[in-house]
Amino acid sequence: MNETHNCSETGRCFTTADEARASEARFREIQDACAAGDVPELRPGDVIYIGTELYLGHGRDDFRGGLAEVREVRQDISKGQPAPFVRVLQQMDTIHNWKLLASEQKELRHRHGKSWAHPDPDDRPEFNDW
């Protein structure tokens, strides 16, 4: 039987204790840097927090925020300036401005704890007619 080891920060499962401890250390490193006002460089596999998105006219696109695994990091333009953007595994059709998200990590962590981000569609017709 294969033994698994959990990251105490995110709940992710790993095959070795060393991988789980490395995940914890990397998560804390990112969160500590954000709390200090920095915008740490991210890499695929890192875990960050993203926010909730709810829509009145297209509830089928509702999304609950929480922990999310970074899938892609790239530079793009925001307000005429280069900025880091991330795409996460849980919401592949959206890119997020990491500079803005970095400043929100403490609040998002308080709000979402160890909950993982996920789609939460509201398919009722009254919320999808716009």
C-alpha cells in the first residue's frame, strides 16, 4: 500500500514526506513575502489564493475562491506597465494579475483557509438571462 503525506498548509497529498515539507515551506515563503508587501516570483506548481467571482446575469460562471495551483506565469501589460499574470489549474480560462492578488493574499487566506477554489455554477434561468 502506498503511503501519502499531506502538506499541512494546503492539504495536498505527496508521495514523500520531503515533498510535503517542501510544499509547506514554499507556501509559507510566498505568503510571508506577500504579507511583507512583496510580489514574489511564482512558478508552476506553487499554491496561492484567488478570490470568489459571482455574477448576476451569468451565474453559470460563478466561481468560489480559495487555494489554487499555479499553472502558468507570464508577463503582460496592466495599465500600460509590465506586470506578472498567473493562470491557475482550478480556473484555466482566466488570468489573474499577480501583483494585485499578492496584495490580497492575507485577506484571502483569512477568508478561505484551506478551502480550494472551484467552479460553483448557478444554472437557474433567472441568473443566466443577460
